[in-house]
Amino acid sequence: MSNFDPRRNNSLFALDAPVKIAVIGSGYVGLVAAACFAELGHSVVCVDSNEEKIAALQSGQVQIFEELLPELIEKHHGKRLTFTTEITRAVDEAEAIFIAVGTPSMESGDADLSYVESVATKLAHSINGYKVVVEKSTVPVYTSAWISRVLARNGVAQHEFDVVSNPEFLREGTAITDFLHPDRIVIGTASDRAFAVMQRIYKPLTTGTYFDGPSSVPGSCSVKSPARLLRTSRESAELIKHASNAYLAMKISFVNSIANICEAVGADITEVADGVGTDKRIGRRYLSPGLGYGGSCFPKDIKAFRAVASQAGLDLRLLHEVERINDEQQAHFLNKIRSTLWTLKGKRMAILGLAFKAGTDDVRESPALQIVRALLTDGCTVVAHDPAAMANARALFPSSAISFVEDPYDVTNDAHALVILTEWPQYAELDFGEIKKRMLYPIILDGRNLLNPTSMVEQGFTYVSVGRRPYFAEQNVDIKMKYGR
Ligand code: NAD
Ligand code: UGA
């Protein structure tokens, strides 16, 4: 957690022309965008159809776990930031309307755009003068053209709106910092009028005035090095988003494949990734092996991007392979658990981590939950801990075979093995001497390479991780047999 407190000084840099903004959808993206636009000096109404969510926000409760988000909401709530379920009231006054609703996968892999269409239809009945409608959700190419068509079909005159594509690149866990210190801001539009509104919205970031403010959220941008704004066509902006996520997912599948080679030949993936990643053309980021990528975005966006390509008559087989490697990565880790413990039925498994990655309470498409499900299917008893995601996970596991504990040490009581599934840094700080005393067998399976192998071996653990040599506390064990590959 950062020590930074954005509430401590409420004086702002001068913003010459604040924009009245409505954000439709108050989830991970909409809520962060709304809070950040308020932080930039704009006047923001945040809308959601979920009455419970809006009531909570109105009473000052933030229901998602995201660093700095509660502080920013508290700072601006009731001043430049308000919440409502009434789309018409929000749209009435707004100059720019951001659509930030979900675009989940359908069975076919295509993105389900029904939430976007529903918002567009509602907007059509509320528009009362020129509005810039901004597509913030991640969507297939041509969605902005479809939104324009829906508005026109529902009687909105062409001169009353422009639809702009402004994809979002934030990561959960670091969403506020990512939003206010972006690598780039992409604005896809052919309309100079709409572009001018978008420039005003992002001006504090692109001119750098925001970073000079006494209470600005710190990050990689500065007055001297402000955010870059790229103007593109709408179609290019839509493709930039899908292509960026696809590239990052490809990097993860690549490093997971190399991790498997490391295991087969006795090399160490950390050393290999460092050696490869120091090449500036490649870069070290997104080269951490593990359980494969999860979350609400990469899995669905890879599928949606393949569907886009297929509709354009192309087969993005590369992405098929990225998905296949990702699925196998989890299966491979499960094999390691099975071959380290031999039989699983009746074994007591201590689970650390349920979120799809550290820093979030989000369990959507979490590799951790997929591993837990498989362990339950194999007849294990599971005791789990996560610093943020237990409430979300509990809602998905009615089974009595899984229990949740508030203290991470308690998962290890009488456990046959400890399995690390999310890389929360606080887990690396635990007292493993104490953990060893509590466990039935001193076995750790580290799906995120969170721990130091040397330290674990010195403390007498059997330690199995990803792309690194496994260490067995017991002597005379044939390691090749252990993996069963
Ligand atoms: P989310 O599920 O957390 O939030 C979506 C919100 O939209 C929900 O609160 C829902 O109640 C609301 N909603 C649905 N229909 C509505 C309607 N008709 N009117 C008003 N509100 C409505 O989703 P999210 O994670 O914020 O993602 C939103 C979009 O942003 C997706 O397209 C996603 O791919 C994209 N995106 C997400 C992230 C991320 O890190 N989560 C990052 C970049 C882009
Ligand atoms: C990702 C992108 O990083 C964002 O730029 C994008 O805006 C967002 O998707 C989106 O479109 O919604 P996010 O899903 O929050 O952000 O999480 P990441 O930090 O990118 O991690 C995604 C998954 O990949 C996690 O399961 C993580 O554990 C895994 N990962 C990440 C690895 O296995 N190895 C790595 O080196 C990096």
C-alpha cells in the first residue's frame, strides 16, 4: 500500500474548461474512470442499473477492492462526483457520455454487446443536444459504428452526436495510477468537434498540469513527461485495445512454454526471463510464469479478437495456441500437485490466494479457483485464505468441503500441502518455521514462484514451483517420476 493520501489537500490546479461527464456502468472501469475524471477537475455523474451498487456508493461505500479508489471517491463525492440509477438525468446535462458496461464472452467466443446496445438505446431517448458518446468498454472493431447506427435508428439526428472510441488500458490493483499515468491515451474519431471535447477531458494529463498539483496521485508521468495522446480512426482504436491485450497474453503463454522447457532440461525460468527480458526490444514485464493468465479481460478478449478475425475471413491461429498453452498451464500445475502428493482423495490442502492476481478482490476467470475446483473434484478438503477475495469466492463455493479462514496461518493446520495460487506479497513474509510446525507434511506447491527456493529448502520443505527445479525434502526420490510427464 502506498503512504500517499490524495485527500490531504483539496486545492486543485486550475482547469480552464471542465467537462460535464456521465459514466454509464460503475464497475471496475466505470467507477475508476469517474473518480479519476473528477480528480482531473471535471463534473461527473456515475450511473449504474444496479440499485444496490448505487445505494452503496451514495452512502460512501466502495464495494470493490482497488488501491486509492476509496480515497478519491471520498475526496470528490457530493462535490464533483455523484451517483444515480437514472440515465436520463445524467445524460441531460452531460457533454460527454462514457459507456463502461460489461462485454462478457458468449458461448461462441464473440463479445456479448447486448449491454452496450441497451445503453445506446436508452441514450437515444435521452439525448437533447450535441453529445460525445465515448465507447470505453472493450469491444470488437465496428462497435462504435454500430452505436452510431442504434442512435440514428432511434431517432437521434446525425448533428446531435459523435461516437468516439477511447479504449481503457488500466489494470486492476493499480487502476487509479494506470488511469492517471497512462502510457498512452487513444482517441479514435474522425470528428474534430468530438476530438476537441476529448482533448479538454484529458488536458490535465496531456499538458502535465495535473502532475504539478499538490495532491496529485504520484506515478510515472510528470510535468516534463506528460501522457501521450494518440488520435486514430475509430476502427484503429478498437483494434489497438484487442491487439494490446492479445500481445500481453501471448507474452505470458510464451514464458509459460519456456518455463516448461526449463523444467524439462533443468534450467531456471527466472534466470532465463531476466536474460531475455533485459533485451530492450523484448522487456521483462509480462514474462512471469505461473498458472496462466486469468481475469475478466484476457480470456474473453482473446476469444473476442479471434471472433473478429474470423468474421473478417481470417484465422488468428496464433491466439488459438496462446489459449491452448494457457489452459495446459493449469493442467500441468495440477499434475504437479497430484504427482507430489500421489493420491488426493481425503487430503487436506491449504490454499493461499483466490483472486486472479494480487492487488484485487476479482475472482472472475481466476486460475486459483479453477485449481481449487479441480482439487475439490479429486476429493480434497480445502481450507483457503485471500486478503481481499474471500467474499467473492465464498459466493461461488457453496460446498462444505471448502472453508475460509481470516488468518493465513490457519490454512496450514494439519495440511498435507500448502498451495500458493495468488502472488500476494504478504504471503512471502509469513513465518515458514511456524507454518512447518502446523503442517502434516512440509510440502509447498508455489504456482506463482512467490517464494525463494533456497530459503524453502533450507527450512526443510519439499518445494515445487514453475519453471524451476523441484526440491524434495525426502531423499532418494526419482524426480522425473514425480512429474509423470
Ligand atoms: P463490471 O462488470 O465490473 O462493471 C460493469 C457495470 O455495468 C456493472 O456495475 C453493471 O451493473 C453495469 N451495467 C450493465 N448494464 C448497464 C446499463 N444498461 N446501465 C447502467 N449500468 C449497467 O465490468 P468492468 O470490469 O468494469 O469492465 C467494463 C468494460 O471495460 C468491459 O468491456 C471490460 O472488458 C473493459 N475493461 C475492463 C478492465 C478491467 O480491468 N476490469 C480494464 C480495461 C477495460
Ligand atoms: C489486463 C491488462 O494488463 C490491462 O492493460 C487491460 O486494460 C485489462 O487487462 C483489460 O483489458 O481489462 P488485468 O486483467 O487487470 O489487466 O491484469 P494483468 O495484470 O494484466 O494480469 C492478467 C493475468 O495475467 C493475471 O492472471 C496475471 O496473474 C497474469 N500474468 C500477468 C502472468 O501470469 N504473468 C505476467 O507476467 C503478468
